[in-house]
Amino acid sequence: MNDTLIINARPHLRWHRRAFSDASTAMLWGFWLWLWRPVLSFYTLLSGLHVGIQSAWTKFLSVGFPISIEGSVLALFSTSSSLLLWSVLTPQQTQKPQPRQLRDYAEHFGLSEQELLVSRNCSVCVVHHDDFGRIVRIENRA
């Protein structure tokens, strides 16, 4: 039984798909941070001038926006096409996980199936662990 609750299909991908995924993720994060550049420059302008918000906004809006409409459309098209390409190149699902049976849980925790069945039907269960965090026994209370 898998020890983690997070499904990670990354080890099942081939190396070139993992490299492409990492590179495109880094590129898109960089582009997203680059889009925040005007806001950060406005913040540094505001903190450097020590002036009121209204006069700083007036100065910022009078300079104009750093990206034109054509640049914005190009950025939107490029981002959406790269995300679409990314979704096509990565596999959708490697394998449908099989539901776990009671015997799988019993083998994993080192308990009997009967003990697990009784514990499922009980309203209060006390789980006793050893020093390493492994389940030693389950105490059922009514």
C-alpha cells in the first residue's frame, strides 16, 4: 500500500516529458512574475517618494501602461497556446488506481481482517502505537 495520500504520476513519465514539464513550468512562472513588474515598480515608486496614494496614482497613470494592447493580446495568445500544448503533450492518466480491499489494509497495518471489521463498526476506537508510530493494536469501546 502506498504510504502517501498525494497521487504522484511523475515517476511514470519519461525523462524528456518531465524535462519539458519542468522547463515550461519555470518559463510560465517567470512570465507570470514578469507581468507583475509594473505593480512592483509602482510600489517601489510609491515607497521611494513617500507621497500620498492619490498623487502617486496620478503620476503612474499619466505615464501610461507599459504593455500595449497588441502586446497584451500576444501574451494572452502565447500563454493559452503554450498551456494547450502542455496539456496535449502530458499524459492524461497513466493507470486507473484500483480500490483497496480490506486485506490490503490488514496486511499494511499488520492487523487481522476481523479486528478491522469490528473497529469499523465500533463508535469509539483507541489506536495504540509503538515508539516508531506503527499500530500495535486497536482497542474498541462501545
